[in-house]
Amino acid sequence: MLVAVHARSGERVEASKHLPASPDYRCPVCGWTVIVKPGRVVVSHFAHRPAGPRCGAQGESIPHMRAKVLLAQRFREHGYDVALEEPHSGGRRRVDVAVTIRGRNGPVRVAVEVQDSAIAVGELQRRNHADKQAGFFATLWVFTTNRLSRARGSLPGAELRLPEEVRYLDRRWRLPVAVLDVQRERVMLVSTAPIIREGQPYYNEYGDEEYSPDRWLVATRQVHVAAATFELEAVRGRYATARNPDYTAAFKAAAVPDRPWRISSRRDTAHTTADIADPTDEPAWQLAQQLMEQGHTVELEHLPTARRWRHVARTNADDDFDEPGYQWKPV
Ligand SMILES: [Zn+2]
């Protein structure tokens, strides 16, 4: 818990390492006394004193709190008005980070919801609905890299199995899904494309060759990861019409340089770097392989998102390729 209520003034107080200790801090959900834990290793937060009632505000994970603090900090740096853990619907719902942004006709409020663990689609829809009822313009879902760990380690066009709630949001809005890398303090936009597997040949009862129909994969998508800034904007959704703009809120995509990928190689004291447009591009691939064969350690970095890979010799015996080769492994 990052916000407590001061028993005498009734004001909401945010935990920080500068906040003085006091017996007057109360849990906004159950009213029990809470104490501030000034964060040295973990993030500053409030904890219930022992022997309190069972309370929904207890037992929150450290990564979830860290993510909320990081988002609040970055949003405030962009000049947004931010409230952490804002309750509504009679206290049954608490918005992780409530942000006021500029809408077309004046300021609007966005409920930013951080998801560090799995959530049922029904629960996600309930929260969206409750936020709308409470006057929020939109609910913006942000998944941590815990929830989408492989999105951080995938090259452009990689095929990933996505959790159901991410697929739901993708289907509902046809907009990239936001992923927060708390450690590197970056936010990324993950967009997806459907994968169609070609039908396999087989022989029918008359011995004629036939093909089974092509099929669409349901849970596995091709993903592309792009960098975003911590600025929010109102964007039109999938069902936008002349009458209904179907607005939601999204992170703004970052400007990406022409050569966003960096190949660096190292052997003994020799160290070289080259910036390239696309790591799956043939010349870039050949360059990396040549360096590997000369005994260099080769690394690839996506500069806008700080995702990194190391080039390693392919050892997997199950691989379809007969000849030995190299592949990128996430660092
Ligand atoms: Zn409580």
C-alpha cells in the first residue's frame, strides 16, 4: 500500500522515505493502523500493524508497488496530475494510478491499471466498467515484464503465446498493449499479427495427395515490440465511427531512429559497434556470424527499449537446420 489516510487531518499521505513516523496513519480500506516502511531496498510503503482485520489492501507484491511508483514518477515528470490508489465505487475499487490528461474538450481522467499477475477477462471488464461509472475517460492496462516476460526477449516478428487477457485487449481495441519494464524504467508497446499455419499434405483413402485446411493459431501471435514514452494520449478504438469515436487512452509511441539496433562485438581488447536498421536483415546477420566465427562475443541491443541479446552457437539437436549456425539469446 502506497497511500494511507492521516487519522486527524483526514488527508491522504503517500509513503516516502522522507515521511516522518507517526501513530496516526490508517489503512484507507479497513481503518487499521499502518506504519510507514521507508524503502531502502524495496519501495517505500505502508504496512498494517499486527492483529488487524483481514484486509484486501494487504499482501500486495513488491513488483506491483514498484511499477505504480515508477509510473507516478514518470507521469509527474510530464506534468500530469497523478493520484495513487484512488478509491471509488464506495471503496470496492482502487485505481492504481489515476492520471489527468488533456482531452479534446478539456481535461479527462485515465485509470492506469498495473497487472503483474494473471487476471480473468471478466474481472478486467468489471474494472473497466466500474471506472467508466466513476467518471474515468478510460482504463489503460499496463502489464509488467513479469506477465509478458518473453516480449522483452523476442526479436522482431517472433512468435509468442499471449495470455488470454492480453489477447482480449488486443481484440477489443486493435491497439498495441503496454508493457512496463520496471528494472530498466521503460515502457514498450507490443503489437501483434495473426499467424496462419499452412495445411499439411496427406494421402486420402484413394492414395491421392490432399492438403488439410490452413488454420489460424489462437493463442500464439507474431509480436513486434516498439518503444513508448510516459506520455498519454486519447486514441480512437477499433469500433470508431463518425458518431462514436470509441476513445481510449494509450502511451505515445517514441520517435525511433533510422538505425535503432546496435551490434557490438568484443574480443580481448578489441571492441567495435555498428548501428543497423534491422537485425534480421541479411547483411547484418552475415556480419554477426563473421564476427562470431572470428571468436568475438557479439551482442545486439534495441536502443529505444534497451532490450539485449547475445549471439550464441546453435546447439539444439532438435533444430530443423542440418548445418550448425548461430542464434540470438536474450541477455
Ligand atoms: Zn487495511
